[in-house]
Amino acid sequence: MKKTLSVSGMTCHKCEAHVKMALEDVENVESVEVDLKGGKAVVSMKEEVSDSTLKSAVEEFGYQVTEIN
């Protein structure tokens, strides 16, 4: 199961690492791929994780989630 998040506010590879770390810390997340240039994060999950949980994890680090698919 995968979800793609559109993330704004990432400007460098350190930002990319912060978003990856934030999402990897969420329970039931197996892996995360972050695309700095595309402003996206693809989250692979063992079990469904709510959109609000994923959004909150990213926003705690100061980035905005504008869309989740």
C-alpha cells in the first residue's frame, strides 16, 4: 500500500532527509522515497496510515503537505 504526498517547503537535501525521517518514524510505515525536485514523498505502508497522521508528521518539521494521493 502506497501514498504519495505533495510536500512544499523543501529547499535542500537536508530538508529531504528531515521529511524522510519524519515519515519513517510513523508506525506501520515500511519505507519512504522523497523527491526534492518534484516536491513529493512516496510512503510504503504495512497497514493503512491515516492522511492526517502522515501530514502531522511532516508538518512537525515545518513543511506543508498540500495533497495526498
